[in-house]
Amino acid sequence: MTPDPAPLDADQLNAYFALMEVGSLLQHAVEQQLRTEGDLSWVQFQVLARLTDAPDGRHRMTDLADGVVYSRSGLTYQAGLLEKNGLVTRESDPDDERAVVVAITDAGRALIARLLPGHVDVVRRLLFQPLRHRDLDTLSQVLGRVRDHIRATPPRSAKPRRSRGPAT
Amino acid sequence: MTPDPAPLDADQLNAYFALMEVGSLLQHAVEQQLRTEGDLSWVQFQVLARLTDAPDGRHRMTDLADGVVYSRSGLTYQAGLLEKNGLVTRESDPDDERAVVVAITDAGRALIARLLPGHVDVVRRLLFQPLRHRDLDTLSQVLGRVRDHIRATPPRSAKPRRSRGPAT
DNA sequence: GCAAGTTGCTTCGAATTCGAAGCATGTACG
DNA sequence: CGTACATGCTTCGAATTCGAAGCAACTTGC
């Protein structure tokens, strides 16, 4: 009846696969650069970048984990590595004794500053070179919208909603 | 002087980060669905999907690895798992005794057929719902272009080019 | 204030991931 | 044909990844 639902899939799947493929390819390329020039992994770079962006250079573990889309235990491990290398410090939040606040050190900022130019270069060469200025705008806008949408969408199987009533 | 090169970086970085973030979020969501409904990982799904698309349901290991952006050894491992579960078979290529050809089995096709609807559903809900039809087209086109560009770009440190001459 | 439930982080074990090394086959060129 | 190199895959070891379980600190409702 509705001529809509079915026939779209092919186009959609193309866009979807292209998106994921570009993401993988880019990440792979960028990881090479980070590894050889600064001995950092992609996650570590992301963490440091986010800390650099923060007004006071600090974030709680959970916020970082959610931000970079990583498991909590995984982030604990990575934060440990970064700390061992003197790029961040960890101390418990005075406002919430459970929380751990990660802060970027001067060495961390210096490293990011050193790596960023080359990093941007790789991205520019691979991602932006084949794009007209117009496309960049669209891409940025559309992806931003999608990101916000996904972030706002509750994980389909939302918390069991422990209802007070006996039913269930 | 040129008001162009420098000031762009901020916008560009935004688009770039949005792209990577959406990729991560999508993959994460999709992985949940595949794992609970069919006990497949994202890579395994991609491999089976590519085999399904192939005219004869076969691909060489290397082509698969490059296609899904995965290490060779990693693909060996995954192919082993898929084979153990009866979703693919592996046999050496008669045309090239070194090569191994992976072929999808009926069980493999059946599994993909079973999973695809739910899979498409997740993607539609997260990626396409917030997009106008127009945006989808642009996205598809732009990302396709980028993908081709990256695929065509030699890995910056191209093969040492063992020149015959003595000068390095 | 305290019992029950949440939330934030780490530890633990098992699975996955990658690059380097190993092996076998294929190809170029004399 | 035979040497030298290239290519395709797997095995190996070390590093990473995640979810489940554990622990400590908060919050709520009384």
C-alpha cells in the first residue's frame, strides 16, 4: 500500500555503509599518524582533546566514557596509561567522593599541541580535500543533527522502569 | 592575509568529530542488536553482508579484510569463528593455491535474512529519522565521494619504492 | 538516622585485536 | 630452470576490550 517503506532501503543502506566505511578508514589512517608521531591511540587522543576543550581541563570519568563512546572499564584502563605517562592526573572529586576527576597536565597539553597540526593535516587530506565548501557545511550540519538525535534517544530497551505496582 | 586556511579548522574539526562520533554511536547501537538477536559481531555481520552481495557469494580473504577495514590476522580469526558456526566455508582457490576463498552457506544467508529487518530498523531509527530525504541524498553522495577518495589515496608513506638506482 | 536502591569507579576473566614472524605459492627476469 | 622478490594466509605473543561482579559513597523516603 504505502509505496514508501520498502523501496528506500537500498539507498539508505548505501549511505549507512558509506558512513561506517569512511569512519573506519579515517580512524585507521589517523591512528597511524598518532601512533608514529606521538605514541597515542585514537581513544587517548580523543580523551586529551576533550580535556583540552574543557574550560578547566577536567572531566569526570563517566562523562569522558560517554563522550568518547567507550566502556567504563576500558576508560579506567586508558586513564591509567595516560596517567602513567604523565599526561593526565586523577583525583577524587571533593563534591562527590565516588567520582574521579581527570585533569590534563601541561605535558598533556604540550603533546596535543604538538600532534594537532599533523592530525588536522591527515584529516584535511583524506576527508576535506574532495569536498566543496558547501558540502562541508551540509555534512557538518546533518551529522550534528544526527549526533544529537542519537544522544537523545534512549537505548531502545530503556531501564526496566521498576514500577512500584506488582504487575511485572 | 588569506582569510581562508586558518579560520576553517574549527568548522572542519566539528564536522570531523561529529562524523566519528556518529560512527561510534551507530556501531555501538547496532552491535547490541546483532548480538542479542543473532549473536553476531559487527565485523561478522559486515563479512556476511559482503558475501551476500557478491554475485557468487564468495570472496578472497584479503579482499574481505580490505573491504571491511580489518587486519589480515583479525579476519583469519573471525573467519574461523564463522566457519565453526557453519555460516561460511573456506577452501583454497584453484586458480591461486595461496589464496583462500570464503563462501557463505545457506545457514549464513538465512541468518542475515533473519537479522536484516531489525538491523535496518535500528539504523533507520537512529540515522535516518532525523533526516529529510534531501539530506539523505547529499549525505550518501558526499560520503561516497570521500570513501572513493580515501580508498584511492595511497597510505601516505607509500611503499619504499625500491628504486633500482643506488640513491636510496 | 537508616534501609533500600542508585551511581561511579575499579578489578577480574575471557574474548578479541593487531603486527611481526613464518610458510607456501606465484611472478619476473636472466 | 633458478634466483630474488612479491603476495596470501596463518600462527604467535602482547596489548586491549568489554561485561559482570565488587565496593564505596550518595540519595530517598520514612
